[in-house]
Amino acid sequence: MFNKTKLVTLSLSLSLVLAACGGADEAPEETGVGEGDGAGEEAVDFEVVPEEGAELLLWSDGDEQLQWAELMAEKFEEEYGVPVQVEEVNQEDAPERLATDGPQGLAGDVFASTHDRIGRAISAGLVLENFWPEQYEEEFMEAAITATSFDGELYGYPSGIETYALYYNTDLVDDAPETMDELFEIAKEVTEGNQYGFMMEPENLYFTYAFLGGYGGYVFGDEGTNPDDVGLNNEGSVQGTEILVRIRDEILPGMANEDITYDVRTALFEGGDLAFDINGPWAVRGYEDAGVNFNVAPLPVLDNGENPTSFSGTRGFYVNAYTEYPDAASLLAQFITNEENLLESYQITGALPPRLALVEHEDIQSNEIAVGFLEQATHAHPMPNIPEMPLVWDPMAAAFTEIWNRDVDIQEALDRAVNTIETAIQEQQQ
């Protein structure tokens, strides 16, 4: 399967060696590609053209995503003369179907997947690498590139990114705070009776990680890929957790962790009784339907001058390693993630594009809610997708609960949580 995965890359490298060196005696890796010298830079400047007689199958999510995919199929055939059939396959299910349908030649040549579902398929050799990694690394958000990479190699063609940011009720506050200190100051002024300035559930690492990461904490080392290096009790994580203590003491005194749930705070925001809420784009429609006047901004800057590092999720397209037409399939994945087509994706589906140039596009800049999420996405960290990640949530929830409810020493509680996580990882690896 390794040879199947590398087939396209090796064939391209070989042709470049012949052109650059006048023969095929040297191995492809000796061409100097990626070494930073002039010859290497010329070697990667190639043109990919579809194979003669190519026909492609594109797997896409349904609803608006399907509508956009069908438009992309039409445009691709018009430009390259390659017919593309579109089939509805949920992006959550695509990697599993690839494992069974790929060897039988029944899977999509190109398919969509979320970054937290694709790792197993890549490790099994079912996915071809991205043909243009340097170009994508320059033109896409770092979080999107990291999320769609595996073992240091870029496989995905990112098409959408999702993270959380700061909602604020414009009937209760005029503007979004730029710093956390400003947020605390405003939130304390607004909090009165059943009206609250700011609320977030303390035990939920998904949201609180933004503070930990902003001070230098991390879940796993090596950009979330090394389970032998857990950073949830380092100095940065301790500093980030101190923000929870400030929220408890300065804004929500006397309120137990159990009283602050996701449903409680969303209900308060929908009812106009919460000024600030940290939430994701999935909450927009509910807040709009509730008639709340609100806007969205990046999370306020921490007192160390750094931005909070929210968790992000990335949707991308991938090329099936079993495809009969790897050149055409890779071109399709590139085509549907170019600037023009990702802008159309945003216009049709509302998916936030991870292309850096599109953050400044007038269509997006005119939507303040989209701008808020996209600006935060530039500071986001991809949520780790390795098998050890599920072992993290419960111990960290227990630690945050101890700190919030019983005022347990932060370092002590986090050390205990990390010890539990490391023990569980060792057991899982046996």
C-alpha cells in the first residue's frame, strides 16, 4: 500500500530527475527537491494534466455542500474536459467507506472528511499526499495545514475551518473587549441579579484550552501528535487555568460548576441575559432565531500579549490512493479549493474558508460574524486527532471541577489529571 500511496509523487519526481540531470541513474530524493537550493526550486515547478480518458467520482456531504459540489463538478469538466459524478456521502463516514470500497474500485476518487476522522485512513495508506504542499502552506491558515497533515506530510486540500469566538450582546455592551482585563471589567459592571456579564462552563477543556494554549500549555507535544508528551500541567497551563479562578471569584462568586452548563449559558444568551459567550458558529442560527442582537469577535488578548488559542476543526478534500486517475483527481481537489471556488463555497454553504487571502475579501469582510470567527481561526490550534485524545477529557474535567468547587491548588489538580492521562495512555499502548 505504501507504493500505491507514493505512486504519483515518485512518477513526478522521476520525470523531474530526467529533465534536470539528463538521466535516471540517481534516485528521486537526490534531486535536491525541498532542500532550498535553486535546482530544487525549479524541480517542483511542474504542470499536472489529467490522464487521457479520465472520469472521476466526487463524494460530498448533502444539502448545500452537495449543491456546491455539483457546481464544482460542472466547472471542472468545463475547464479540463473531465466528467465528474457527484455522490452524497457524509464526510464523517467517508474514511470508513474508503477502507472497504477503495480496494474494490467503488470509492470516490476525491472525498471530503473532517480532520479528526482521516488519520486512520492515511496511516493505512489509503490517501495520496497533496501535490502542492509548499503552495498550500503559504496560502492557507497554519491550523488548517497542521490539521490536514499526518506525520509531517500534507495530505489534505483544506476547504473549511471551524472554531469558537466571543459572542457579545449589542444591547448590553457597545463593543467587544480587546483584552481579557477589559472583558472582566465590563462583565463585572453588567452582572446584576439574573443578568450576567460572562459565563463559561469551567470543566469543559474544549473551551478552556484557549486560555491554556495562549500561555504556552498544550495537550500533546509535536503539534498534538506525541502522546508521550502531555503539556496540560506545565507553567502555561497553570496560568491559563488561573483565568477560570478569576471568572469564579470576580464574576460568578458562589456559583457551583454544576450550575454552569452549555445549555444554561446558551439559554441566558438567547434570553438577552448574558453579555459575553464563548461559542462556535453552530450557535449563530439559534441566537438569530431567538431575536438576540449580537456580534462575534476574536477572543480577547491575554495579559501576556498573546491571543487565546481556541481548538479548531478543519474540513478538507482528500485523494483516494486507489484512484485510476491520480493526476486528474489531484487537480480536482486543487481546483475546488482554489480562491474562487472556496469563495463560492462560503457563499453557498456558509463554510469559513481557510485561505488567508479570503479573510480580506469584501464578501467576507461585510459579514462581521464571519470575520470574527475567521480572525480567531488564525490563532487556533487543531484539536488533536490521535487515538489518545479521548483519554484527556474526563481527567481534565475532574481537575477543573476540583479547582472551581473546592479551590484545590491548580498545580496539584493538573498534576493529578496528567498522571491519570499518562497512566491511561500507557495502558492503551500495551
